[in-house]
Amino acid sequence: MIGDWLDIGWLDEIPLRGSRTIEVEGGDDVAVFRTGDNRVFALADRCPHKHGRLSQGIVHGNAVACPLHNWKIALATGEAQGADTGCTPVVPAKVSGGRVLICRASTLKAAA
């Protein structure tokens, strides 16, 4: 852990256009996504619709498709796209020195 940021590993350990799941004891897991242009985003690992695991969805552009009903969720905001409505909590994430960091306090809030 680096201050308020939790170091979860190397960027290269997350597949391009894929995700990694961070387990949170007593709450929802956090899904950390890597886009095709190497940006990282983190969301609570549940779709706002039927609570599908977003970490099992397909990343395309800056969104992930829920594996249950194909809802598109914006990675930056957690908002459902198109005609769908709902939002999943966002966890701030960044890359520093090739390491992926997520905000510790926000991780706990998103998991609650």
C-alpha cells in the first residue's frame, strides 16, 4: 500500500481489454479493467441490473458488457449506456511506474 493507494500489481498482469478481480472481505469484489490503449479503471464487480460479475464481461473501448444481459457499463463513470439505467460504484485507479494502484478508501466504500 502506498498512502491512500493500494498497489495491486503490474499493468502487464491485467490482460489487454481484460480485467482482474480484487477480493474485498465482507463486501463486493472490485474489478480492475485494462483498455486497449492501456488505461485502467476500477468498478464494483456487479452490474446495476442483475448483479452480473462485470469482470467476466468483454471490454470494448471504454465500456464493459455485462455477461448476463449485455448491458454496456461506462468504465469511467459506472453508468449504464444507451436506454439502460443504473450505475455501479467507481473506484479511482491509476498507473504509476508500471504498477496499478486503486484508491483504498473508495474500494471499501464501493464494496459496502
